[in-house]
Amino acid sequence: MTYIFYDFETSGRSARFDQILQAGFIVYDSALREKKQLNIRSRINSDVIPSINALKVNRLKMSDLLCEDLSSYQMTLKIYNFLNQFSKSFYIGYNSINFDEEFLRQLFWEHFIFPYLTNTNGNNRGDVLNFVTMVHAFDNKKIKVTKNEYGKLTFRLEKLAEANNFDSSNSHEAIADVEVTMKLFDLLVKKNQSLFEVFKQNSVSRNVEQTLNEYDLFTYHSYMFASHRIYLVKKLIKHPVYNNQYIGFDLKYDTHKLIDLDYDELRDVYKNKSFFRKIKLNKQPNILDKSYALKVTPYSDFSSEEIDLKCKNLEDENFIKNLTQILQEESSDFQDNQSQEEKFEEETIYTHNINYQDSMLMNDFHLYDWEEKWTLAEKFRDTRLKYFAAKHIFRNFPEAMPKKIFNHLHKKISERVLSLNKQKYITLPAAMEEADNLSFEIEENGGDPLTKEQLDEYNIYINFLNDYYSQQNPKPIKFDSDLSKKLFA
């Protein structure tokens, strides 16, 4: 088996609107011997406002981000070409399924590349955060976990590295975090082979589904609100709308009265009580044999007869019928709310399919020179794809855009970044507020020289953006080392 460990440092927390600034990939063989690596960075995109707090964590300055050799577009193609060399691989990161993987999918999708690389064509993916919390929950002597200043367990990667004697001096450097993730993974595998087999099994959605269908009763573990949650769950039904989701019931609760509730009463219980568990197959849930939960209270206090009776109650035909209808109604309400909410193009990765003709044009986009790309982009039927193509040209070769198109996109970006409303991305007013808060913190508590330099450059940069996106008759500007010299000389 080939393992591909990866990590990103980003401009912010939103996979839909922020960008990857640093990307680290290391390929290992089945014995975790390094075969190949890619350590790559990109310039900041002209339409992305980074978070000063993210830059502070990643120790990045705006002058550095403008002077990187590669644009985000060039970095994307290099990442794809690197990963495309490997097949039937196991992609592994830390907190990657909810964070890094979403950034990678968004990156590929907006650059007209198939986004589901990590879990298709024989590839699987796993999240070491799931692995380490599972091991700590059921075999905590095998991994050292420290507590934070509030007395709560902390599973931050750098803290785990420190507690288990891994070098993490360059934490929040993408390639350094990749190396630490691999060392942590290797330790966990060696310390608990049986839970590693569970980890592998749960990394494939169809395996999870097979387990749920084979064993109606199972242990479900999650780590939420700084504590382990271990449940003994009875599988109820596959979600009637979402194919990647199952609904289970936590057997710590009474079932006798539940099955006698009418539809409205059951709906109130479903909405207001935590009796039910949603198992998302594609998020590598920690699903284990029922024996794990039966060792912890309150489940260990139940007799086999009590558990069997609860399971039998939950198979009541009318109860299942009402629950199915409640789930359908919940899904319908959610979709209605979603349809009324205006979505940005970047937010539609999972909601709109792409027609065949456009998919063929997407494959050709990268073959055209910058001067010719807009000619191709005009053939897209899907307006989202036209928008992404325009963004690529605006970021990389703005002088190649027709004046009318350039002005239109500049205005669209201006309306976004100058918005006074709270948005899902960082606006200029929000960036200024972040900078002011950091400045106040430095005045109150002091700050190291790098943080002060970061803040000074950040203020210069966002003031420049404010001027640029306020212009009524803007001219194309390349965001590169020349601009860095003008701003920070």
C-alpha cells in the first residue's frame, strides 16, 4: 500500500473562499519509507483577503506571499501532476476530512480538475485525528495526551508531538506537520494494531455501510466538546434522502414509551432530544464492535435481556414509518431553506452538476495560452465555470481580459470585499477589525518583532486593496514581487 500524507497552511478557515498558501505531500511505501515529496507554496490571489490571525499562526508576511514564484493556478497543476503519479493510495492527514480535504476538493474543482481524488479510483482516505481520539478513548495508555490551561484534553497536533517526543519545532509549516502526522500515525499503528484495522475499515464508506448492515448493534465513538462520547447504538434505517447517512438510536435511553408516540410527538422528541445518532458514512466515523461500549456505563449496567427488549421495541413498524417521514420532512425543509438562500459560485461544489459539453471544455482550458483562455471560457454554458475562468485570468494575466469583462469582474469582487455585512469570507472591513484587535492585543500584552512586522505589512496591504477595489476605472495589476516592492520597499 502507498500512503500519501498531506497538510495545508491556508489564508483562513473557509474552504470555499480562502486559499491554500503552503502544501506539503510525502509519499511513503507500506513500511512508511519515504518515496517522494512535494513541498510547494503559492502567491496570494488578488481577490482573497487573508486573515491576519492565520498569517500569524503560519508566520507569513504579505511581502513573502506576493513574492512566491508560483501562482495558485500554477501550484494547483503541479499538485495534480504530482498526485496523478500514484494510484490505489491511502491519503492521510490530521483533521483532514473536515478541513484539508475540503480545501483540496475546492482547489481542484475551481481549476477544472476532478475533485474527488482521495476517495475514488481505488484511493482511500483517513484522518489521524479520528485514529488518535479512538485509541485514547479505548486504550489510553498507548498514547500520551496533555491538558490545556483549562484542564481539558487537547488533541492539537503540536501538543501531541510534544507529549510523545516528536520534533514539532516547525509546526504550522505544511511539510513539517506532514512529518509529525506520519510519526504519530506510525506510533498508533505499532501500539494498537487492532484499532488500526478498525481505522482502515472505517476509511471506506461501503465498508462502514456493510458493518452497519451486518451488525445492527455497534459502538459509535466521537470526540466533541473536549470529551469522549461512547454510545451503544442500534441501527434503525438508512436515511430516506441522503444515501451516505444512517440513523441509529442511543440505547442509554428508554424505548418503551417512545414507540407509542404519534407522529407529532415523535417529531418533537427527534428535534429536541439527543436520542438519535446520525452516522455519516463518508466522514470515516469511528464504528466499532458493540463490546467496546458494553464496557462503559451506563451500557455495562444493562442486562442482555434489557438490550434485546430495547432493540425489539425499536423495530416497531409504525415507529419506523413515522421516523422515515420525519427525516423526509427535515430534508425537505432544509432544501427549501437552501433554495431561498442565495449562494455564491464557490459554494455550489456539491449542489449542481456539470453538463457533458462543459466538462469537455474544462479539460481543454489548461491547454490554451492566457491570451486565448477567455475565448474558450465564453463557450461554457455554466455561468459558474465562466466565473472561475475569469478569476483565473484576472489573477494571473489580467491584461489578457477584454476590458468589459475585466471591469465587470473587478466590480463583482469590489462588491464582495467592501461589503459592510458579515459574510462567509473575510471582507476588508472585517480584515481591518481583525488587524485592530491584534494591534490592541500587542499594545496590552506586547508582541514579538515578527508579529509586529506582519501586522505593519498587513495594514499596508489591506489599505492598498481598499484603494484598488474602490476605483471606478481600474487598470489591470499583477499581484507579484513587483507589487511587493512598491508596497513594502
